[in-house]
Amino acid sequence: MGDVRFTGNWNSVNAHTVPKWYEDCKFGIFIHWGIYSVPAFAPHTWELGEVDSKEWFADNPYAEWYYNSLNIGKGPTYKHHIEKYGKDFKYEDFIPMWKAENWDPKQWAEIFKEAGAEYVVLTTKHHDGFCLFPSKYTHFNSVEMGPKRNITGELTEAVRDAGIRMGLYYSGLIDWQYANDPIFEDDDLFGTASPTFAYADYSYNQMKELVDDYAPSVFWNDIGWPTQSEEMMPYFFAHYYNKVPEGVVNDRFNGRYHDFLTKEYKSGSVNRNEKWEMCRGMGLSFGYNANEGDDKLISVPDLISFLVGTVANNGNLLLNIGPKADGTIPEEQVRRLKILGAWLKVNHDGIYGTRCSDRESELLESGIELHYTQKDGNLNVFADHLKEGANEFLIKGYHGALRPFDPAVKVETEDTAEGLLVKIPEYKEDMYVVGLTNRF
């Protein structure tokens, strides 16, 4: 296990710092894949954080919440299920239908690499309790049921072979195999849906099992930690950091501790003074939703804008893919990843390894938005929402030369008393966000 440096108390755990690799990496891939990928259904409603939770859960757009949406006993998912499968068809009856017959973890890793991802986070156990790894503590897993494969192990190996860091997601508080009262609002997440003492032991043991077997670079907990075993929390962190000294954990451990903050769609509070991560799907769901065709997914221009705005404000983007039950990634998702990867390849030095600039993002009267990053004392400027044809904008208070990362972009500059006037005479929409740097 290596030299033990951390002990199971908060003073020791709090000595851990965010490693440089996580500050540098900027872009990761989230993967939601499970039993819920078989029905692949949710209503296309709204982003998390847009409506009150009582309204949210009744029309939940997250396909990975199919179990709860069915358990509520009303709403679009329940109606769809009864009409298509019948009232006697249980959620667990989908398990034999999840075969993953076309799954190739190496192909996934190649796609992630081409997309420019620096880390991957896989849902090893979502709220339905089904584990994507063999466990000493349950038979309810993908090796003994469904695909009959160690999805976590195979993907971890493929991702690392591609030179990408591997992280693991675990639903720490919710497991519907232990407590499955319907969740109607946020209060239920920590009330009627809270687990038992038996589950508190189970989750602690499984989390340690994942650390010991896979040494994830990111341990991404969700919802919370069982209050029944909250005193064990620092022992888990110590165990993890001793196994993975450069590992990081998110802020979903009852608010007691974190390496980085998280934001999910419009939910969550972050600031540019502390490292944070934005997670979202390409559509409104994380798990594959057959209702979300190409026209329901984030557009390529908006996706690149979203990444740049996140990075400029000290965040990483954890962009989700929702594979189909057969193990293939929908083509409309792959296409977005490839275009994003091509853009990142050109603008690499303005994104990876950068830090926040003293200059904050600004929206100009013209509608052009400017984002800034800095690296090794050099300034990078990203111009977003440019229009086809000629564009110009002023970088107030800046006097110096700039060049585009993309040599295909023609840029003219003029030093004025107010700052640098930048002209882009021949902008094309497929240039997306234009990156400039004073590093020559």
C-alpha cells in the first residue's frame, strides 16, 4: 500500500492538497451505464436546478433514475413502463436484457483520447444498487448477472493503457436495494430514502474495495454518506490517500470535506477562488435516453463555449456520455466528442495546464464574450459568440501582441489608448471559439 502518511482524523486528512494533475487536466468524461440503459427512457423536461424538487422528481429527465420514476407510481416514465412492459414487469427484469454484446472498452478509450479527455469517471454503482464490478459483499453485480463482465476492471485497464487517468463514481447514500421508498423531493434524499446501519457498513466496505482493487485517481461520491457511519469518514479518506496520494474526492460527503466543489447543470454553488468541476450530460439525462436525439443534445458551438467558460473560471468539465445497452456510444455523442477533441488539439495550450487570469470573463455590448486564462505568465484570450464574417473587439487595458492558436484564423490588431483592438475579418462558424495568446 506504500508509506502510510494519513491517519483517520480530520487534522490529518485536511493536510491533503489538490494535486497539480487535477488542476491541469480541465476535461474529463463521465459515464452512466447500467440496467437503466435498457429501458432508456425519461421525459425531456428541464435542467437540474431550473425547477423546485417537488416538480422535478415527478417528471425526472434523468434516465438513470428510472427505478425511482417507476416507483413513484405516476408520471411519464411510469406511464411509459406500464404501456410498454406491463404492470408486472419489474425493474430487475431488465437485467437479462442488458448484454453489452457490442462493448469494446479499448474502443471507448480511443474515443476518449481523441476527444482530449484527461480523466474518466465511471458509475460503478448508481442508486439502483447494481455494481459494475465483482464484490465480496453482493451478488448483485455485472459479473454474475447481465453482461457477465467486470466493466470497472476492463474499462480501467483500457483507459489507463490509453494514458488517461481513471476515476470511479459510487452512490454513497442511496441504494434502492436497501431502502427504496419513493423519492418525491430533495428532503427524501436524506429522509425516507436514507439507508440502514447494514447499508452503512456495506457502502464503507465497498468503497474501500474499489480503492484497493482499482486505485482510482478520482473518487466521486454521490448524494452523501450514511450518517450511521459518519465517524468512519476520515478513516476512508486516509485509506484512500494512502493508497492514492494524488487522488481527489468531490464535495458530496455530507459537506464535511472535499478536494473540489461540484456543480451539476444549474444546481450547486461554486466560485473561481476554489477548484471546482461542472458535470452535465450532452442532453438533459446522464443515462442513455432514446428520447434525446441529435436535436435534443447540446450543440457543438455551445459545448465548446461551455468548456471554455468553465475552464476560465477555475473549473473542470466532466462531460457525460450515456452508452446504449449493447455497449455502443450513440453516434451523435461521438460526433460531438470528436469535434471538441479537434478544437482542443488546436487550442491545447490555452486550456490544459492553465490557471485563472486576473481578468474575469466579460460580455461585450456586441454580444461577443471574452474569456481569459493564463499559463506561465502568458495571457490567453478566447473570443466567443463571433458572427460569420468580420468581427472586432477591444481588450481594455491590454497592450501587446496576440496570435491565434489556429493558424487558419486571420487576426489583425491595433494598439489604442484604451487597449488592444482585435479584428477577425473572415470568421467562419466552424472555427467556434477563437483562441489567442501572447506566447510566441
